[in-house]
Amino acid sequence: MADLPPFRHIPGQNARHPEDWFDDLKASVTPDTPPEALEMTAAWQAGLVYFEAGYFWECHEVLEAVWMQAPQGSAEREMTQALIQLANARLKLLMGRPNATRRLCDIVEAHLENCVPAESVLGLSVGVMRAWVGDTRSDIAL
């Protein structure tokens, strides 16, 4: 399991992590990583841990490496982009930007439309992702 960074970075509220902080995680994804192995990479696993722990900026940072190696037009790329944008939406929610949160939730749903509804992609089900989008939308009003 990935260790959590010492703090959650929130742009405009605190400093970023050192530039090389996530390099080892990102390096777990290479051009040789087949799509079916992306979910086993340290980057993907850390991204999920970070998301679930509320480290949304950090989630985006490490998942970008997975997204860059996922084949264009693949379900893996769509799911990775959906999770990145959902982390972005949660971050905007923390920053008090409800309109940006709504817009990003719409983007997440569009990415999920490109995944088979009952399918699990990278070990993450479309249904779970849709539930997380619903939770995010519900939290806007709070």
C-alpha cells in the first residue's frame, strides 16, 4: 500500500510537494506496461489509495502516468481519465468552487459512458465511479 504524503496539497492554500516526491510511483508505469497490467502498477494503486484518503491533487499527479501509457480510445484510458477528473472535482469542492465541481462531474460521466456499464476497468467498477460522482454532486450543496 502506498504511504500517504505528509499533507494534502490544496492549490492556493499550501505548498506543493517536492518536485520528485512521486517519481518512484510514476516510474512503475512504462511504455512496456500492457494495458491489462496497469491496475497492478504502484501508480494506479497509489492513485486509488490517495483518492479514497482525500488526497485528490496527489491522486491526479500519480494517475497521469497511467493515463499517458493507456492506449488511446481504450477503456483503461477512459477509466483513468474519469478518476483523474473526479479527483479534480473533489479538489475543486475543497477549494469552494462548486461550478467547477459540477463541470468536472459532467466530464467524468462522459468518460464513463465510454466504458461498459457493468464492467470493471482496472479493477474499478463503473457503478462505483458513478456512485462517487453522485456523492460529489450531493456534497456541493453542503
